Amino acid sequence: MANTTDIGQVESPYRGQTLGPKNVRLLTIDSTKGTLHLRAERHELANIVEYDAISYVWGTAEASVRVLCNDGSLQITPRAYEMLEHLHLHRPVPTRLLWIDAICINQTDLDEKAVQVPLMHQIYSKAASVVVWMGPAIPQTQAFMTDFDRMTSLVQMPMYKLHVRHTDFVPPPFRTFQEIILAVHKAIVLCGSFWVDLDDFVEFVVNGFYSAGEYISYNATTASNVPGNPRKSDLVWEGCRTIQRYRDSFFEDNTRCVDAVDIPLLLNILRPRKVKKPVDRIWAISGLLERDFQRKLAPLVDYSETGRAQYWRTYVRFAKTLIEEQQSLGLLCIPPSVESNEDIPSWCPDLSGQAACLMTMIDYWNYPTNHPGQPGSAALTTEDDEEACKARVVAIQRHPQKLISTVEDDEFLRVRGFVVDTISDVIEDSRLLGKMDYIYNSEWATMSFNNPTHVAAIDFHTRALELARSTFYGTYEGVSDIPPEYLMAFNADCRINEHAETAYRDALSMFTSCDPSRVTNLEMSRRKRAFECIGTMKSSVGFSFFATGGGRLGLAVPGCKAGDKVCVFYGGHPLHILRWPSERRVLDVRAIKGPAKFYGIAFVPHLMEPHQSDAARLASDEIFVIG
């Protein structure tokens, strides 16, 4: 057994092994009479021998276990010691060298950490195998792993339906995500003394969702340990599908990096995952980025006590670098947090906070209606002319007036654009912010008068429709018509079809009555459209509907209020909402000067294409300074 006493000052095992930007340490595990002894040796990364890179969660327990390493010793957590015992015996090649970041990087040397973090891409992609450590086996996971090969063959049989219940499999925490994606040669899932191929496991889960119903689902205990407390039977599928998507795209064009335009969506997808420190939300994906961009980020790595405590400074530096490098405003599409952090500029996403709503309002209205990520496609008129859609996107992204810039010495974002309208009224409900458990749970039981969140959602959609009727018809009392512009805002797309209104009425009837038979008794195609519309109703929880002084209706992320300006940013797909300090707000929009605050993105029907917004402008172009 390892010595668990307080060892006080011990000899450093890293003495004489300073690591430069071309070096790594690799680990050997020996065992003498049940006691582990580690040997860490420096190697040149360019001429590296075969090794396994370990992907794991270190945990939050105190480092209370002493383990011998070289001529010194290390303090590690009990969970880490348990992992080392299994790695020593149960990997496919137990004698192969190991790379484990918390041991192979001197955690007390901040300079060394700053040098090693930018090497993550190379370390994991050069590994002969990436081993994803899931923890010790329990009877259920042991049975699953033992029978995995037989189950994968069974589920390939037509009409075969298999369910694996009460699993303790949890989607990889944020800290392990890039390590899984970077596994070039092989990746395995190791649970206790049993292992399976990672890609086989992911395919098993994803195919199960698409064919006979989910193969693996959470039990209540496991779900309660996932951030957001979701009660979603296919949540494990979401984790695996994300892995599969990025592993596929990472290698399909042999560039082995995530496209910069996908970074905001990736950051938001991984937002609920656990991290040890908030700064890890940036550095835990840095290895997935394009190599030149990694080099630009390398000087920003700051693992000092101050850097970890003031994590938002890392967020701001990363955001400025990404925006300047890509000349893109995609980061502004990341939803705001439920709790705002006044230390972070309004334009910089706070990745450490819980998202207030979904990231569904990006630029889908510019893409074909059969695009894989298109929400609410059953309510849209078919548009499959990819060239025309691409031309729309390019016209916005490459607008000749686009100007996006930051300055090293301040935290302002500067963007050229113009004001198109002023918000006059807002429908929003603070009770609905961050309700991901409600959004993701598709069970009928969530849509009940006994569920306070659903009651709040009914009130939200009722008031939103009333606002739309008042805006376009002067009153909502006695009005049964639904303004087409409301359906456009609701779907965040102007291409609604002839079924959109019926689908909305069917969905609203069920939604407000909590009576599933209002939908289940419909004929099949109509029922399908109503189901999709119910999904859109739940997905819009946390958003805001607003009316404008120009007689328009829009959809926005939460936070806007009457008096805010709806603006066009050249190069941005959505509209953007700005607010100036009240003492600077004047009736003549041309006179507005000084730093503004950013309050999110918006969709307003008939303003989303350049020629539409240009015709509606209230002032000439200006450079917005946003703090």
C-alpha cells in the first residue's frame, strides 16, 4: 500500500528534468509487493517512443496518497492511485509508457505548465493509444463491457431492440473532450479491468438512438450528477454524438483541427461539462484548434494563482484573439449566462456561467431548409438551392463595409454598423432562464400544470402572442388571427409554409391544456408537425419576444429592454442589441456616442437580409464601441 501519512517536504521527482517546448515526460509503473513505484523520464517529442496518453477526471479530493517517483515522491488523490493500479495491469499493452498530465507535468511549476499546455495537440495525437479512464467497474458496467461484442452483433440484426438500463456511463467531462477527439491512432474506454474500443462504443450508442430507440439511458442517480440535472433518456446519446461529430470532422479533410467558425458552437456545447478551473474551458479545447492559432494563443496561457482566480481575463484575451484572427462575430451568438459577471465585457461570453437559453439563433435562416442542424424544418418552405444560400452567407460575411477590431490596451470591441430600430416592449420571464432540464426532457409529464416551469412557459407564450397581435392589429382582445411575422419570429426564419399556422395552433392547444390527446389524435403528418412545433416552444424557453417602435416583432436572447437599439453589425448574421448609458441616450439616434453595452442577438422578420436592413436604417454607418 502507498503511504497515506502527511509527508511534509519531500524531494522533487523532477529534479534535473526541466521541460522545454520540445520535451515531455513519460511514465513507467512498477510494482513491488503491491506498492507502486513510478519512473518519469524526459523524452524528445519529435522522436518519441510508443506511449499511451490517459484521459481522465482528476477529481476534487485532497492529494492524500504518497507514491514514490524517481528519487522523490508525489502526493496524489486516492482516485488517481486507484487509476494507476488498473493502468499497470489492465491496458491492452500494460508495459507501454504512459503520459498523465497531473504526473508528467510538474503541477507546482507554473512556467512548465505554460510550456506544456500548448503541446496537448501533439501529445494526444502522437499517442499510440488514448485510454479513457472511467473508474472502477461495478457489476452493471462489468456485465456490459464483458458482453459488449455480442451486443454489438445483436443490434445489427433487423428489428432487434436492446436496452441497457441503469448504466453509470456519463458523457466525458469538458477536460477529457479534446483528448478523445485528438486520438489519431486508437482510443479505448477502460472501466476497471475491462476495455472496449471507443469508436465502437460511440457507434453503438448513436446507432441505437437512430434505429430501435436508445440502447443506453441514465438512471435517476446518474442524471442527478450531470450539470443541469437533466432527465433525458437519450442524454448519453448527446455526449456520444458530439464525440462522433467532432472526431469525424477532425479527420475527414486531414487538417486535424476544428474550423474556427465552429469554435463558438463547440464552446457552448461543452459549457455544461465539469472543469477543475474556469480557465480550462479555454485551454481544454486549445489542442483542437488550427496550429497557427494555437501559436497565437500560447503566450496567453496563465495558470498562476491570479490567472486562475481572474479567469475572465483569459476569456477576454481568447475572445479578442479569435475575433481579430477570424474577423468573425460568431462568439457573440453564445447565449448569456443566467447570472451576469460584471468583470467581463458585455460582448465576451462568460463560459463559466450557466447558459440562460439554447444556442439556436445562429444563422440557420440563411441555410437550406434541409440543412442537418435546421430547427423547425417542417414549418418551412423547402429551399434546397445551396448555391443561393451560400451566396447569402458570403454576402454578409464579406460585406465591403465590415470592420471588426480590438485594441491590446483596452477591452472594447469595435464594429461598424448602423441602427435599424428601437425596442418598445419586451416579453420575458426570469423563471425560465437556464431551464435546460425542462427543455431537454421530451416526456409528456413535464408539460403539466403541476410543473411550475411549464406553467411559466404557458404564460410566456400566451403573452408573446398577445404582444404580436397588439403590434400588428392594435389589440389582442377578441383577435384570433396569428400574424405571419409572429410565426416567422417564433421559428427564427421567414420561410414559413402553409402548414406553419396550423402546426402552431395544434401545438399551442396541447401546450396550454396539458392534454396530449390534442396532438396524438391528429393524422400522422399533422401530428408530426405539431410535435416539432411543441419542441420549438420548449426550445424558446428563456428567450424574449419584443416589439419595436417601427412596428416590428422580434425574437432575442434574454436581457433586452425598452429603449435598446436593434443594430446591424457588418459581417454578423443575426441582428445585435445595444444599450447606451441613459444619460447618453437621446432622441436623435445619430447623436449617440460612447461605449455601449451588448445585450445579445436578435431575429426580426424582414430585416435579416442586407437589402432589407439597409432600407430600414435609422442612421448612417458608425463604429460602435462596445464595452
